[in-house]
Amino acid sequence: MSKSQQPVISINKKEEDALSKSKIEVIKNLIFGENIQEYNTEFDKLKKEILEKKKVLEELIEEVRTDLKASIDDVSTDVNVRITDLEESLNEKIDAAQTDIVHREELGKLLIQLGEKISK
């Protein structure tokens, strides 16, 4: 066939695709023979198992996530309680120190008064 000649029968694109697909199927059957159905079945089983295991893992991940959130909340509550206890303890010590200072000032004033009375 020269460049100026065109094929007498033109095959549309869909027919060409169908033809190439059927050729591919023939080649697959030649290579794999009757085992192709076994392979497909086995691949389907494996795919199903993988999807099931994925679902189980996702459920475990969600469970761990929930447990972690609960643990974080517990730790947060515990830390807040301890901080509150420390603040109260610190405030008590500050009050005690201020009372100590007041007692020292009163003691100093009393000693000065005592000294003045003795000197009179």
C-alpha cells in the first residue's frame, strides 16, 4: 500500500480498542493458561484480607487515640491539682513569713520600750 492509498475498510476507535483488548486476553491466556482464574481468585482473597486487616488496624488506632486522650486529660487534671496545692502551700508560707516579720517588728518595739523604761 502506497502513501496515497487508503485502507478500504476503516475500523473505528472502539473496534480497535476491543480488538487490542481481545488480543491482550489471548496473550494472557497463552501465558497464564487456566491458572488466570486461580490467580484472580487468590488476588481477590488477598485484597479482601488486606482490607479487613486495614479496618482492624484503623479500629485499634482509634482505640489507642481515645485511650491517649483520656490519659492526657487525667495527667492534665493531676497537674492542675498539684499546681493548686503548691500555690496554696506557697501562700501559707508567705503568710507565715509575713506574720514572722510582724512578730519581729512587735518584739523590736517592745524591746525599745523596755529599754526606755529601764533607762528612766
